[in-house]
Amino acid sequence: MVAKPDIRSDNRAAVADMVRRIWRRDYSLFADPSPGGGGDWMGWLDLPDSLDSGIGMAAVEEVEALEGITSFNVLGMGGSSLTPEVLRALFPDTEVALNVFDTVNPVTVSEALGSLDLTTAAFGVASKSGTTVEPLSLEGIFRSAISELGEVDPSSRFVALTDPGTPLAKRAAAGEFVAHVSTPENVGGRFSALSGFGMFPASVCGMPTRELADSAMAMAMECRREDDGNPGIELGLFMAKNALRGRDKVTLALSPSLERFGLWLEQLLAESTGKNGRGLIPVAGEPVFARNIYGDDRQFVCIALEGEDVAENPAYGDHPTLRIDVRGLPAIAGEFFRWEFATSVAASAIGVYPFDQPDVESAKQLARKALESETQSIGSSAPLGDAVDEIVERSREGDYVATAAYLPESEELTGAVSELREAIGRRTGAATTFGYGPRYLHSTGQLHKGGPDSLQLLAICQRSEVDVEVPGQSYTLGDLLSSQAVGDVLALRANSRHASLVEIEGDVVATLKAVAGGIKQS
């Protein structure tokens, strides 16, 4: 039996012991992993120092091989794509444009095929396992599009970012890629921000990698402190102590430039801690409510970039609140490390193993089954208004409502869902979250299935006349997307979670706004 760590921040001996044990890779700090989930997964502790020697960043020969490109396009999901997404938002005006495709929505991909200059585009196929279906499907599509131009060898435009020995790595060794960026085997995807998954795109695109490395190394040094000045310990114990008191909704308030950082935090917290019926439930992008709306299940973490601030919220004075100030854009690398360290601390304190994801595979298996059967359906779909009414009536104190949209990402759709979240939150007092599918399957999907039994999930989809064939496969992107929606809902129901899948006809944004308006008026 694992001895539970003393999580009182005023117990300096216990804090010092926890710091030493983390840096020693002492896995006895954590609960037992799931079958097959053990092994060495704490290589992320070494990544800040490795950046000093350039490991994970583009080598001279790799830069020369990609000379003349105007865009670098990451094809990945979850841990292999969320760091580039954060960096893309923070450093938008780079020498080479960075784009991230972490969706198989056929409308989004079709638009990209029409808007990207494929004659000067390069692609990073990012997959730790080398077998992830979404980036491999996208790779086939973009390779085919470049081949049709007939101007260059498609292999000269593709880089493989994957662990050694994977099917993707073997293809790279066979000459199907211009380069193989080897990612560390002892670093899980959601802890890999400072590996090649994040830093190679940053260096190819001309981001300030020296400053990023300095920031990461400085934070790692601070996280070696054996007192209450350790920023990773402070954050980790703050989240854990509040969660153990029933405040498991980690509500993130981010300043404007850090909005996409919320996506990365969602995956790190949700997938690391959402298991064994426990977990930290990250709540990002939620509208601000009156102070009486928030229940006693809340804790707040405010993160503000230098020169910006978070939205005012009267609830900060009523609930545990921690503020983090990010001193300049390159300091984001230090924040990656702070949160990885803090998540490990919090996982230890609440009694879960942070480096596995035992419930993710079930949805993948059911999605594959739906794809193979060509019946991407769960039966009749209730109207959106009826599904939302059922969620509102069913919500209990301490529940959270997660909306998932298997639709093209847009500001208009995000805004409409925000109105729905606000209406549901005001009516029920429940925390609300939102994610685009299939991105959230690689992010909060583990929490939904393995975390606390407090989930109410609403998945939204729509049939599209636009579809994209996947070269060499019997399925289209539309088939894949539909099967993933069905597979996730079935997996949630198999875990006794409440999940509804709604197919909307007509104007999705108008429908969402109408339902939100109805809740407010009733």
C-alpha cells in the first residue's frame, strides 16, 4: 500500500520529501498504474536541460532540408499538437507560418486544401505511437494533394515526429520522410511540451527558442526547491487540497493571449488525474457568473500574461483562488514545466497515477467497430432542446455539463456554445466545459470516462455535404468523424455516464442560440 503524502504546505519536511522523491523518479508516490500503464514515464523532468543542447529542436540539416517553405503544418492529436497550438497563438508573426490540424472534420480539411499554398508547405506528422489514425489519415490526404501538383517529391515535404521504433519511424528510415524527429520514449504525450513535439515546430518557424529554453530551465530549477517557494509544489498542493475538500472544478481564468493555453491545460489535468473515480476537472472558457451561481465545488486559478489581466469575477473572494503571472511570451515554456510538475504533485496527493490513460482505448475500439460496420449511428436523435432540457432536469449538485461539437471550429460556433453554457450554468449552477471533437477525445475523454461520476455530456454533430476521401482507405473523413462521435458516446454509456448525441439540421449557430434563449426565458 502506498503511503499517502502529507499535503500540508506548512509541513516543510513533507514538502521537501515530496520534491526529492519526484526528482528521484520515485513511483511509490503514486497509486498503482493500470495494467500495462507502468514503466518509466518521468523523462519530462530532463527536458528543460536537454533544450540547452538543442535536443528536440530543428538541426541545421533539417532546416536546410525544409528551406524555402512558407508554412509548417502539424498533423497531430492531443499531446502531439496542443503545444504547437499554444505557441502558434502566442507567436503568430513568425518567419514560417505555423498551422495545426488536429481535426478530421472534412469541411475544415477541405478548406485547408483550398487555402494552403501547397507548393511551399511542409508537414509534420506527429504521433507518439506512430499509429494515430487522425494524423495518418491527414498525411495521406496532403501527400496526395502535393503529388497531384507534380512539382516536388512529397516525401521531401514531410517530417515524422515519433518515438524510435514505431511504424512511423520505420517509414522514415525507409525514406518516406525528409527527417525523423525522435521523441523520447519515457515521456507521455501530455507531458511532451518541451520535447520535439513542441520545440521542433517552434524552431522551424523561427520562434525565440533560446528564450523558451531559458524559461524552462529556470522553472525546473525553481521546482527543485525544498520549501514552500517551489512553484510546482505550491500549485499542485493548492489544487489537490481543494479537490479533496470537494472543490474538484479547477476553473481557469486566462488573460486574452493565453486563451489557447487552456486547451493544453485541459488535457494535462484531465487525462493525468481523471481516473479511479477521481480527478481534477478543468473548466476553461466559461462565462463569468454572479457570485451566487458558483457552488462549493469550485477553485480558481488565474493566469495573466504580463501587460494583460483576467476578467473580473466577484467569486474570487468567495472561493480558493491562486494567481499566476506569466512574465513575457517566452515564459510559457516555464509554465509548461510548472504545470507538469504540479499535476504530478496533485495526482500523488489525490491518489491517482498520472502517467497512464486506461479509459481512452475503449472509445477508440468502439469507434473502429462503428467505422468497420459502416453504421455510424446510435439510433434516433432527440432535438437539441429536448436533450438540453433533460440535462438541466437531471443535473445534480456537483455535476458538470460538457458540450462536445463534432463540427468545424469557428468563433461563431464557440460563441453560440458559450451562450448555451451560460444559460445552463445560470439555471443549474453546474460547471460547464466545451471541446471540439475529435480533439477532446485525446484530451478530456479520459476524465469523462474514468473521473468522478458527475458528467453530463452533450455531443453535437451535423451531416455535411462536404467530404474528403482518405487515400488507400475505405473510409472518408466524414465516416471517421461520425464513428468517433458514436464510439465516444457508447463508451461513456458503457461506463454508466450520461451522454447524448444530437444531430442538428439547418443553422447550428441559430439553433444553439435559440435553445440558450429558451432556457433563459423559462
